[in-house]
Amino acid sequence: MRALAALLLVTACSTASHPTAALSPRTTPRVTTSPSSPARTPSPATRALTWSGGPRLPVAVSEVGVAALDDEVHVVGGYVAGRPRSTTHLVLSTRTHRWRTAAPLPVAADHVGLASLDGKLWAVGGYGDPTALRSWDPATDRWTSHHPLPSGRAAGVCVALAGRLHYVGGKSNGVDVASHLVYDPATDRWTSAAPLNVARDHAAGAVLDGRIYVAAGRPHDLASAEVFDPRTDRWTALAEVPLGRSAVAGAAFGGRFLVIGGEHPAEQGVDTEVDAYDPATRRWTRLPGLPSGRQGIGAAVVAGVLYVPGGGPVGGGSVQSNVLLELRTP
């Protein structure tokens, strides 16, 4: 059984000071600022990490679901040309460094949860299709519907762990939730696990060493972070992220949990910061930043390379990027 943890992009649309506020399915909360815990000085090995540009996407996107399946990176749903809810399904071959299109989502959506499990790609919820659960089979290039979510979800963290899908937090009927839903493809049923300590949406999430890490997000550009241990069915608070923000991507990379980019309305812009949590030291380190700010992003890792496709170079949903950023060791 193959279970590649995939990361949601947990994405966002800031309505503060942007004329495209009508595109966003939520309102911007009052902002409380961070940083609340300083980042450690990066080591020489950390400073050796470098960002570079990969092959540009065929279309500019943001608010997407992003996941790795085998040696490919998938980008699903999202905003295109300043408009929400698309059926986009782009696939990057990391071997040939070329993009192609695959079967589109049956229903247009954005803020979709995306993960890979059992050799298939799974799309969960999202604005426009909030209770949907679908799998995509690379052998047939077709989407198949499965048992829907118990209630609508969007902008949550979606990962695969131990043969099951986990959907954590997000928005339900316009309200931030702490719920933790678990889907078993063997039974085609959803069950519940321990909820988050802090309800949040548009957060970063990833699986690392058999645990689920979640950090940042809304409301109020959270700096809090927590980790779920499936053996005890408990969430434990971690040291806070050095910069509280939302619309971030999350990834497990180099044995650490990364919180990437995002937006922080108090700064009136999008973020380049990349913060890495090391479970061994229980501390955050600041990694080399993105070449330019991005929000509404997702991330995926294939063969030790971190991929961040598209995203919003400004707050809100009016502008998208077709730039692919890659982080790799020399």
C-alpha cells in the first residue's frame, strides 16, 4: 500500500484593502500580529538550501490543492484569471519537467483538500463542492465519487496517514472548526478522531514520522502549532511559529515540518518567510525565503525536492501566478 502524505494548500483570500472581496467565501477577521517566538539563526547546512524556478504552469492559479502521487505533482481546482472555482487539473512530471492536463474535477471548486493514498489522488470538499469526496485513478484518468463528508468542509488540512485520509479543521458553513474527520477507503466510511486544540482554517499541515503537524492559519493569523499522535488520539501544543500568518503551505522536508509563505494583513502584503520545526529540538528555524511572496499556495515533495506551484503574489484572489518554485539542497 502506498501512502504519500500530501499537503493541502491550505489557502486564503484576503479581503482587506482589495477590490475583489466579493470573490472570497469568508470575511477577514481582526488581525492580531506576531512574531511571538523568534526563529533560530539558520545553520550553514540550512543556508545551503536554495530556491529556483521550474517549468511554468500552463495557467496561473491560486487557492489550489497540491499533492504528490508517485513522481508527479498534481494541482487541482483553485482560482484562475481572478475567478474562483475551477475544474483545473494540472500534472507535473518531475522526470521530464513538463506539465500536462489530466481529467478535470467533475465540479468546479477551490480550497480543495488533496492527498494521495493507495496509488490514487483524493480530492476532499472545497468551496463549490463542500461535501464531495472523489478519487482519481492514474490508470484510467477518471474521477470516482465516494461517500461524502458528514458536512461541508473547505480550506482545511488534508493528509494521508496509515491507509486513511485525515481532514482537519477548515471552514464549515462559514465557521472555523476544530473537527478531525477520518476516511477509510476499505469501508468507504467517515469517522471522527480527536479535534484540534485550536479551530483554524487556511493552515499548514503535513505528516512527519507518523504524526500530523498543523500550524498557523485563521482566524487572526494564528501562530499556534500542534501535533497529532494517532497512537494516543491526542493533539499536543508546540512552540509557536515565529510569524503568525495564514494562506500558507505546509510540507515535511528534510526531517522538519515547514510553514511556507502566506499572508499577514498587518504587513499589508504577502509573505516570503519559510519556517521549519524540528521535532528533535522542538524549535523553529528560519529557512531561506521564497524569491517573492506567495499566498493561497500548496506544496508537495518528490525525491527530496519541494515544489510550490502558482499562488497569489498579492493578497486576495485578483491575481494568480504561473511560477513554479523549487527548493532543493545543492
